[in-house]
Amino acid sequence: MGGDLLSKLPWLKPLLRTKFYSSCECNSAKPCSFFCRDCMGSAFCEDCLYHPHKHVGHQSLRVYKSSSRVGLRVKSIRKLMDVSDIQPCTCNSSKLVYINRKGRNDHVNRINGRKVDKCDVCGHELQCYSSKFCSIECKVQSEIEVEETEEEEVGISISTTRLLQVDPKSFRKRMRKGTPLRSPFF
């Protein structure tokens, strides 16, 4: 799930942490709107993308800005991961999915007599009924939480199974004598 997604896409975690649309290290006037999946470093500008010694032959993603948030074009990211359950937005007639979730104070859910669909992770109001998440970050976080819950449930069922592996004859004898049962875990 989430761990699988991060292990299959090692560049995803650095992408989520990267700050885009700042000034580039090369002192170009162009904003940092690219991310290299091979280098997995900081964001860089268009001049760095075409520099002969920096990212030649590397796999780069172009990041776009819409409504003060950064996102990736659906047609470029869906080749790399499933984004069907992430709400897309339209920017200049292109569909984008946001990279990071909105901050807690950046949204207020409107209630105007209709059922409000919300992101499963952060609670941001969704416009698309088929979507579960507002961003790639929320999808990854959700899958990590599901994986942790499954690990906990497996641990609980193993513990319960071990506790129930008591010899019925000795159990009856102990109950008659009033001797407490001892668990291998205590």
C-alpha cells in the first residue's frame, strides 16, 4: 500500500517535500518548476533542465501552479501512478492534481443543504464525487495509515491466537483451584 507506493516510486517522498516556484540556484529569472526523478534533489528551473551537464537524459516532471498550489498534469503523472481517486482541477484547459494538501486553515467547508464530500485524510471539500483525496500527499498518507492499521490487526490476531492456545484440561483444573492463567505475553 503506502509503503509499497513509496518503495515502487522512490522519488515520490522527495517530491512531496520539495518547494517549488522559488528562485533557482543558477540565478536565473525563471522559477523552479521542474523536479528530476533521477536526482531526487531540489527543484530547478528551465535553464537547468536544458543545461548540458545537469539533467541530460534524466526523467523530469514539470510542476504547474494553480490557485497558489503546485500540481502535476494528470496525463504525465498517471503514467507513473494511479491518480484516479485524486480530485483533479482544471488549469488552462489541462487537468492537474495537486501535490500537497492544503493547510488546515486554508479551507472552510461550506454547508448549504447538500452533502459535502471531503478528502478522506485532511477533510478538504471535494467537488468531484468519485474522488477520495485532494492531493497526492493525502493519497500517500492514507495508504500508509491503512498499512499500519493492517499491521496492528495482524499483531492483535496473533496475540489473541496465542492467548487462546490453552490446554482445555489444565484450564478447567486451574479454574477449579482458582489459579490464575499466565499469558506468555505478561
